[in-house]
Amino acid sequence: MKDLKIREKIGVIGVGNMGAAILEGLFKKKIAAPSQVWACDKIKEKASEFAKRFKTQIAPHPASVVANTPIILLAVKPQDLAELSSALEPNLTPKHILISILAGTPIVKIREIAGEKALVVRAMPNLGAKVGEAITALAGSHPRSLEIAEKIFSGCGKTIFLEEKYFDLVTAVSGSGPAYFFLMMEMLTEFANREGLSEADARTLAIQTAVGAAHLARSSPLSPQELRKMVTSKGGTTEAALTVLEAKRFHGVFHEALEAALNRGRELSRR
């Protein structure tokens, strides 16, 4: 995909942390200009602040977004979706592309509220969008809508195309995933601080170690397993730590945690 430019107008319903981060990525990479974007939020002040900050258009209500933009990013809370029925269902047309980032909300549920006319794409980004390092899974059935969605989310990181049946798994692995890594950084920081380092120094060590490991994993042709073995000298400190983790069933416990996240995602999707 060489040409990332989007020339159509884009509407966003919901300018919370994730919606704002996605649009900010669009602007930074010049995939779209602020003048192309119409922003709307149920909290009017939030939409006004966003529009003032980025110099976008303000849509007074969701129906105005639909009327003015053929591409719509749906970034509200899942529990707020039903409130949009009167704005979406009567006004969407086959020319509209509706891109949803609502967690636990399958395309079939979106169509119950938005109707059957618009092309619907389901997207699952993660918190990395705030620094342009998200991974976003995309699912849909129309090539043109998926191409537009790929352009939008390339502004805040990388994209991957998957069947929608895998989205609860995506939520457990990458949607919730940043929290797992934050917990590891939190624990490293706590330990170093407890053993005598200042809070600031402990935090720097923990975070930069995570950053370096992530960059190495992304740039190296070796798998994470192979990289782990590189760090683990026989009889050394790393081996001592990993031996304790294995004895305490770290793999099993962590997989149980992932299963819990996966099962919860499935429960939410069925509601």
C-alpha cells in the first residue's frame, strides 16, 4: 500500500483517548488533514477542545457526522452504542464506511444498531496508539473499506488482517497486552526500589530494559524464545531467576490469566 493519503472527509464519533490518538496519528503522518475531519462527542466540551487543538470541524451531533462524512470512525464506549441508533440507521448509505473500535462488539451487533447499508469494519487497536506504536487487528468483508481502515490505523502503528472470530483472542493478547508489560515494569521497579535504588532510577532501569527488549525483538530475525536463550547463560543470574519462575508454574499461571481474559471477551461479545 504505497499511497496512504485519504482524500475523503472523515468523521469521528467519540474523541476520548483512543479516538484522539488515532486521529493524531493521521495528522502527524499527513494521511489526512485536520480540515477533513468532523469530530463529535457526547461531552460537547471534549469535542470543542479536540477541534480547537487540532483545528478540525465540530459536528454538533452524530447525525451531522453521518451527513458530512463518508468515512466514520466509531470510538464510543460499547455501552453508548445503542444511543446512536437514531443517528446512524436512518442516515447511513451504501457509500458510508463505518469503522468500529468498540471492544467486545461484533459486526453483527453494530449492524443491529447501524443497519445493513454501510460497509462495516471492525478494528481492535491498543494503547500503543498514543505513541504511534499500536497493533490494530482489522476484520471486514469489503476490500475498499479494509483499505481505508488500513490507512487510518497505519497512522498510529501497524495493522494485521484477521477473521473476526479471532477478535476475542486479539483482545486478550494485544488489547489487554500493554497491561501485562506494564505490570512487569511495575514489579521490576518495586524490586529495585526495595533493594535500595531510588524510585526514579529503578523506574528508568525497568522501562528502558523493556524498550530495548521490544526493539530487539522487532528488529532481530531470532524468535523471542531464541533471544531469551541468548540472555540465559548456564549457571548465571538469568537462569537462576527463570528456574524459580518455572518452579512456580509461571507459564501455567500466565496462560490461565490469558484464558480468563479470552473467556471474558467471549462473554462480552455474546451480550
